[in-house]
Amino acid sequence: MPIWKQVLQNFVGAQRPQVDTGLEAKYSVQINLNKNLEYIEQLFADSADLVCRRLQVGQRPAALIYLKGLTNSDLIQRGIADPLLNCKRSTSLQDILSCIAVSDYSTMDDLHQALQQMLDGRVLLLCQGIATAVVVDVVKFPKRAVAEPATDLAISGPMDGFIEAIEDNLALVRRRLRTPHFKSKTMRLGVLSRTPVLICYLEDRVDKQLLAEVEQRLQRLQTEEDLPKVLDSYYVMEAISDHPLSPFPQVLQTERPDVIVAHLVEGRIGLLVDGSPVALVVPAAFFDFLQTADDYYVHPIFASVARWLRLLAVFVTTSVSGLYVAVTTFHYEVIPSRLVNTVAQTRGQVPLSSFSEAIIMEITIDLLREATIRLPTKVGQVIGVVGALVVGQAAVQAGVVGPLLVIVVAIATIAGFAIPNNEQATALRMLRFPLILAATVLSGFGMIFVWTAILTHLASMDSLGEPYLRPIAPLKPKKLKDIFIRPFRQV
């Protein structure tokens, strides 16, 4: 690896402090109950939500250990505590297990492993004279109900979306794939957060090399230097991307279970992260970000027209402002003769250069967009519309910018909203600035140079070994059709 890349990676990924969860090494359950409880209380000292409830199971002292807020208190009392207190049989491990009125339980000899299960919301049962911990699943924590996705909106088709609970998200996918070929593997990422991550795939369709590569990359993230915490799926997306410094996303994000299922059927891999309503799909190509699941819930003609409009929107949102600067600065001859006088008159009333007024308007629009995101929904919508109208009208009347530029920037902004994926839309929106700068310095030829550099960059990228510009680079004529036209009878 070149030295400059090593220096840049060291700068971007600065050394993180060493962390320790206290649960890495194996620690066997002791026969002495008091020693086990003392160890747990010492390990979880100053934890207000830790509950150690002692009880008598026949002639054998025992204890229930759990965390308040992550467990079902009623089920603990009715399904575990009361049956154990009323247990009249001999107090061997098998007798104790037969008394528990909760069917989902397991036994563990490693206390650290059992405590990790407790951190997930399960109850530990420890008994005097038994060197085994009983782990009972009574998980119940605050969560929201399944609802329509907040950002990945559905015009037609299924309206349910992922939530922050990984078990519910897995159920939404499983309900659509009633086949034993659907597999899901669990990994825990983040030394401190120990966040569960599910690798979902169809066993008979996935590329085994791709699956091995995904597992290998996620395993690397389990080290403390790489990822001490995982609070959202974006942590995983950023860490497994092949080109983290590229503005273009290489992992597809979605809040819709039907989108995940569609990609799994195509042989791709889905990643579900606990605590995040956004699932990931790998590998992803550039044109995947320009398609939506709604394309397959409407007539193919309508879907095909929408795809052409999105491809047009890519060019409009990136280049129309730069074209305005290039034309009004260098290429007046391309303006129709009937518009030359109008353009010259409006430009003559503006004291700023085309470059300056274009940059001012682009930055203003980005500030308005950022402001509306941070405001409450209803207030943000009003501020966005009113702010754009007031600022645009005031800027034209003050002579800071020309009315033609306001129209151009508005068209570019609207075209950006036509791109379905927010990550890709943001990356394309940022390309306006280098294109405007190139148009100012080198006219239209500068824009051609910048676009050549962008296409070269895209062609050199890959997503987990798959070309980013597939099926155009490398060219696969049979798969080109799905980019421009939604095939008939394809679901």
C-alpha cells in the first residue's frame, strides 16, 4: 500500500482507546451460589437496574438475576419464581428445569456467556451446588410497533417497514420467504455494545465466496480497534465499504422488507442490525440506487418511464448549474437568438459573476434543506416552501442573482428529489460544485473533463468484488434491459 494511503487511513481512522467488556474470557459457573452472586455484583457494581432475587427451591438456595426494563416482570413471577417456590420434587437440575413454566430456556456452564444473555434481556437462574446457569428467555423491552417506513416511502405494494427490534425485522423477512433455504447467521459487533447483526441469504442462490467475504469483513469488525460500538447500520455500512473515501454509497440501505426479499432472491446478502430500522444489501451497483420496489408494483410502461426520468434527473441535478455558468460565461453562441437579449439583460443587472451567483444560490438551497430537516415535520415543510420563495424573490429584486439562475437551481433541486436513494442523491448533489468550478475555469470542456474523471472513478470501484457500474462496465448486454426498461412479467 502506498505511504500516502497509509497516512490518510491513519488520519481518518485514528487510534481508539483500548476497551474491555469484562466478558471476553471464559469463567465457569461455581458450585457455591454466594461466590457467583458476589462475582456478579462486583462485575455490575453501581448498576441500578440489576436485580438479584434470592429464593428457595425445595432445600436448595437459588437466585434469579436479571435487568429491570429488559424483561417481562409478570412472566418472571408467574413462569419462573412461583413454579420454583412450589416445586416439591428433588432439586436436581432436571427437576428444576421441569418446574419452569417457560418453554424457551437453555443451560450454560460459562458464566460470562450467560451474563451476555442477561444483557440481552434474559433471566439467569443460579442454584447452590449446581455449576450450571439456566438462561430463560423473558425478553420484553420498549419498542415501537411495525409501521410505514419513514423515509423509504411506499406508493404501492406492502406498507410495513423495519423497526429497531431485530427479531421483529427477521420475522418480517421470514414471513415473505417461506422456504428452508432462507438462512440467517448471528454475529455480535462492537466490543462495548455487542450489537447483534444478522446475515440473511438464500442458501441455494447466494455466491459462497461472497458470503465468506462478508463474514470475514464482519469478523474483522469484532476487534476493539475497529469498532468499539455499533449503534446503527451505518456503522456497518461505512466499515465494510471497499472505498470509504468515495462519496458514492456502495451498500444499499432500505427500510422495506420486500426490498430485502427481492435482493435475496437475486442472490445478494441482507444485513439486519439490532437497534436500527435500516437494513443493508450487498453488493450494490450504481443503478440499484436509481430503482425502487414500486417499479414492480405498477404497469411496466409507467415503471420504464420513471426509470428514464431518474436517469435524466442524474444529469440535471449534477450538471444544469454548471451548464448555466459555462453558457453565460463562455458559450453565448449556443443560446437561441430570441433569448440572447433576455439573458444578456438579466446578466447585466447582476453585479456578481455567474460563478459567484451560482455558488451563493446552491449554498442557500443546501442551508434551507438542512434547516427543514432539523425542524419539526409540519414546521419544516412550511419553512422550506416559504423560505425558498422569500429568499429567491428577495435575491432577484435585490439584484444579487438573476431570475434565470433561480429557475436553473430550482430545476436542479427538484431533479435531486427524483433520485430515490438519499445517500446517492446527496453524493450527486455534491458533484454540482466541482462541475461549476470546472465550467468557470475551462468552460464546457472543463465539465467534460470532470465527468470523465467521475466516470473513471465509478468504473474503478467495486462493491465486495462486484463492479460498481455493472452491467455497463463490464458490459453485459443481456442485463442492460433492466436498467432502462422494466421487463414485462418480471416480479
